[in-house]
Amino acid sequence: MSRVQATTVMPPVHDADPFAAEHLEHPEPLHQQLREAGPVVRLSRYGVHALARYQEVHASLVDWQTFQSGAGVGLANFRHEKPWRAPSLLLEADPPHHDAPRRVLREALAPPALRRLRDVWQEAAEDLLDNVLAERGEDFDAFDALAKAFPLRVFPDAVGLGPDGRANLLPYGNMAFNAFGPVNDLVKSDAPRVADLSAWVNAQCAREALSEDGFGARIWAAADRGELTQQQAPLVVRSLLTAGVDTTVHGLAAALYAFATHPGEWQRLRERPELARVAFDEAVRWQSPVQTFFRTATTDVEIAGARIPEGTKILMFLGSANRDPARWSDPDSFDLTRDPSGHVGFGMGIHQCVGQHVARLEAEALLTALARRIERIELTGEPRRHLNNTLRSWASIPVRVRTAR
Amino acid sequence: MPLMGVDTVVVQSLLPTASQPSPSTVTLEVRSKHVVADGVVSLTLAHPDGVRLPDWTPGAHIDVVLPDGTARQYSLCGDRWDPYSYRIAVLRVPEGRGGSAYVHDQLALGARVGVGGPRNHFPLVPAERYLFIAGGIGITPLLSMLRQAQMTGADWQLLYGGRSRASMAFREELTECHGRRVQVAPQDECGLLDLAAWLSEPAPGTKVYCCGPAPLLAAVERACVGWPPYSLRTERFTAAAADPVRRAPFQVELRRSGQTVTVTRETSVLQAVRQAGVEVLSSCEQGSCGTCLTPVLEGTPDHRDSVLADHERAANDCMLPCVSRSRSARLVLDL
Ligand code: HEM
Ligand code: FES
């Protein structure tokens, strides 16, 4: 850290709306423009600064002291705008408030805590695939039948949710991830359901609504040991329900889309199924299911000579950082021989995705099951995106598979 | 919260890139060393290249590796809003096993020292009120807790005992900053801490944090028997000695790929494995995210991460190769 340098430069200005449909649909051209414009770009439309290069995105993700989350990680600045719901105790909190919820969730979702799920999820993936092939044959929508179906089958059970109302999970997440953007048509079209979806989700966070052996129960047990307050516990459960469903659905969809369009890489995975974990992270790098998050400057800060005043919102383009040619060679290709380590698709630093091991375990289960049974997977039509202000989402990925004989 | 006295901060970009692996944070340099009380020195440690150190929370400690390869745990007592340095304070223990004598007598300004962690077995849990009880050097983990308690708006008090005023580190800055919240009770003036007066009435909603010598902990535990469960949290300075770590190079066998690599002091296990062309997914490369977790089939790892709990470490069946090393001459990994 050092004091502000003698000369500060004005960052270049760009008037694009990164939340406009055309950019949500195809974010890469805008990302390239922003990366080329400079290390910091001012987005005149929203009066925010943007970081699109790997180096600056990584540096600001880890520097929680200078770039806070507590004023919201969306466009709205909680210092003077009212959040649409009680802020998250993890995502939208800074130390010291962030510490206890983070610790509890980290322990509940750590790799050793997930060991007992590995076999269960592996079996669930194989079972799901058997059913899909039996019921739908070799032509189906991979988004619907696999990417969406698998997390919805295993994750709510692992949290300990009851059987009713699970169809609310995806729309709720979709709404929450839209809410990080501006109040555009996407947010407006969610508005009629905010009240009922929120009421359902909040009801599921209560101790009584959760089974005794899931992630949710572990959070409540931590509250009973005094590691969280009784008021915090339901909000920590809510984090799982908000952040743990849509993300993995579109993350798995990214991996399926990647393989359906890269037959050579599919063969590579079939030959070496132990590549499943790396393959999933490469898909997360390549598609970046979580495209963007904001931070707020806690002080006047200087990035590469450009001064950002205290209180300013800063938009970090994770998806762009993950394809920055200064960091990745041939960044636009999906390539299993690449080492995707260090990608920022799960963030970095104290807010780095606390569910990343859960996401990887789901992916490993599904991809290994597929690699075992499916010889070829290819598109049979144009895949369709679903637009969301934050998530790079899908509506459909029509495929034909050939099962191994 | 802005850094004190700094108008504008410049974001540094000391970052791992494809060609340049992230600098390992397991060797730090002594940047300052001061006597802060009779028999107590405070040290500031930083990375030789000035990069950010792994984040920590109040109550955390680091392992400091001594020249004989054994490690000692010292609580972090600095400012976590400064990501570039760690502060520890060490009491000379004449009858100890040599850790404090080494830190006092030999660990000079500019010296390099092996470090593991940070890890936290003594986290500050949320509460409306805290009662902190420190005995002597037991003040160290509590120091950063006080500041956090202040920030969350909790009501708190510190009862700080020690042999004599002169032996009590940070006494002046504590009373200056916090005034009536801090009660300093040197034994030669006030006798033993009057725990009965402080603890006889259980106070629901209050958490008691105590760190100090074993007799103090035992007394506080006795005084708190009538308190609601989980009211009391203690940390004891344990003397449990671990096997020495290796300074010499070691061999890592990658069982599945049938290769063996040598890991010297200059590289991490992760780097050595990658150089052999074997993929290991990683992310933070600081031992804090858990991404590089790798099963260990044979040998004893030298755990330096912030991820695994004690019982998971003791099982020695997995490790975080981005920071952890080996105690045995050979490690066999399931890679
Ligand atoms: C492919 C799937 C996923 C992706 C791409 C993803 C992405 C991310 C990213 C980028 C962040 C960082 C946010 C920031 O820095 O502001 C994050 C945080 C978070 N994620 Fe994930 N996530 C995924 C799956 C999950 C799952 C399965 C869970 C729950 C089990 C989860 C729970 C969370 C929570 C609670 C946080 C907030 C952590 C904090 O602020 O300390 N995520 N995730
Ligand atoms: S890469 Fe994060 S713990 Fe090793």
C-alpha cells in the first residue's frame, strides 16, 4: 500500500450497458473491449468503475480491506439504498461480521464433511442417467434432463429440505442473482413473485423445516453451540438456498455444453475419468456461471494510476478475467490439457465460494457417470440461453448421445 | 474500514501468473523486534517479497518452525486490516523447550523463519457481551478480539492479570485506548484475580474468553460451572511437541502416475508435482481454500495449511500440497 501517486489518470469511459440483453447473451465482445480499454474503465451508464483484466480482478477480490462487500455486491449501494431483502451474512458482509457465519459454513461444507456424500451422489448420478436414457432415449435436452435435474435431486436433500415446494428454488435464485444488477426488465419481471418466493425460502430456513442430518441442521447445531446467534442461523441457511442451486445448475450446464461442442475433449475425459474435477473447473473458467460481482471502495484507491473515490461501486468481470489473454493462453478454447488453477470463477479471497467443494463433488459425480455410459454427445439444435443479470444461464441444450455398448 | 492514516491506497498486483507461480508464504522475514514487557518481545513478520499474507481472524495462531525443525504456536496479535504483516509476542520461558530462547536470542531483524497457518482454534463467536480474562502472555490472542468486540458494538470488559506491571505486555496501550473497560490486576499489587467477583453470577448472553497459564484456566473453569453451556471459551498454550519437520529434500512418489519427484526447499510439493506433468487443481495456493486437497498413501506430511482440523491432520491421510511439506523422507500421494 502507498499514498496516492503524484499524477493520476482519468480512466477511459465506456457507455455500454453490460446488463443489456445483447451483452448478457454474448458477453465476450464487450469483455474484450473493456480489457483492451484499460485496467480500469468507467461505465458512464451506471457511474461505476469496471475491472475486466485478470490481474486487477484478482487483486481486488483478495483485497477485502480496500474493496468491501458490506455495501452490497450488486449495483445497489447499501450505504444509501435499501436492500431488497435482509443482506446475506456472508456474501454481503465484511469482517468482523463475516467471520462467524463463514467459519460455520466452511466447516459444514469442507471436503472432509462431504466424504459421506460422495458415494450417495455417485449412485444418484448413475440412477438419474439410467432413468433419462430409459425414459427419453438418446435424444434429450441436457439442460433439463441432467444439469437441472441432478442438483435438484441431490442438493436439497443434502441441505435437509422437505419434499414440498422445491420447484421454488430455481426461481428464487434466479431472482436473487438478477437483483445484483440494475432494475431492468429482468428484475421487473421477477417482481410479482418476490413476496411468495421469499416467504417460501424463509420458511425453509427454520430449524423445524430441516431434517436432522443435513447442512441446515449443522448450521443450527452450530447456533446451539453459540457459534452463531439464533437470529443468524436461518440467514446462513438461506445462503445455501440462494447460492447453491442455480449456480451449480448453470455450472453443470456449462460443462455439458462444453463437451457437446468439443468431442475430442469428451474422448479425453472418457479415457481418463479422473480428469472430471479439472474438466469442471475448466468449464467454470470458460463459461464463468457467475459473471460479475461488485465491490465498494472503502477509501480513495488507485489502480494502475486511475483514482477511484471512496464509496464508488466497482464492477468485477469474473468472466472476462477468466478469458484474459494476458493470463491464459488461447483463453477462448475449452481445453482439458490446460491447468485452470487460479481462475476466479469461484471468486478468490475471504468470500471465495464456500460451496465450491460441493459444486465440484456434484460435477464429479455427474461427469463420471456420463463418461462411463456415454460414448458420444453432440448438439442436435441451437442451445438457448436464459438471461440473468449475474448468472450465465441456459434454457436448453438439445443433444443426442450414443451409449457405450 | 479504511486503513488508518492512509488517504489513498494503491492496489498492488503481485499475482501469480501462468509462468510465475505464486510466492510461497511459508517463509517470512523478521521486520521488527521490540521488547514490550519484561521477558516479552514482539515481532513483526512479513513476506520477503512484500506480498499479502494469508488472512486470519482473531484468536488465530501461526506455527513458527525452529532451527531443530520443531514448531511452536504463537497467537497473532497484530492488525488484520494490514494484510502484509503478522505480529506475535513471545514470552521467554527459561524452563521451556527452547522455542522462546530462540526467538529472543537468535531470531534477529531480517532473519527468515518458516511459518505455518494461520489457524484458529479460539474463534470469537458472536455475543452481546464479552468478558475477556488474560493471564500474562495469554493477552496475545485476546488483543485483536477486543478490537472486534468494539467494532461489533458489543459490551466488553477485560480482566488482565500478571506477575507485575512490568511483566504485562500491551498494558499501557490497552488502558489508554479502552479506559474503564480494562482492569489491570498485577499479582504483586492485587493478589490473585478475584474471579469470584467477576464470575459468580452467570450472565446469559455473555461469553467468557480466557487465555493464560493452566492454573488460571482451571480456576476460571471452576468459577463458570453454573454458567449456561458454551459460555466459556479457553485456549491453553500446549506444549505438545510434534515430530520435527524436514529441512532436507524429500521424495514424493505419485503412485497412480508411477513417478517420483524430489522436493527441495526452493519449491512446494505442488510445484514439484506439476513439473512432473501431473495435474493438481489449485486455487488460492496459500493453504486456505482446500482446492488442492490430495490423499496421502504413505509418509507423514508437515501440515502448514489453514484448512484441516487437528484430527484431520493427525490422520495424515491427506494434505494441501500448495503449502504443506513432509516430515518423512518419502511421501506417497494418490496422484
Ligand atoms: C458452479 C457453481 C458455483 C459457482 C460458479 C459459484 C460462484 C461463487 C462466487 C464467484 C462467489 C464469490 C462471491 C464474491 O466474491 O462476492 C461465491 C460465493 C459463495 N458461494 Fe458459490 N458458487 C457455486 C456454487 C455454490 C454452492 C453449491 C454453494 C452452496 C453449497 C455456494 C455458496 C456460496 C456462498 C454462501 C458464497 C458467499 C461466500 C462468502 O461471501 O463468504 N456456491 N460463489
Ligand atoms: S490451493 Fe487453496 S489450499 Fe491449496
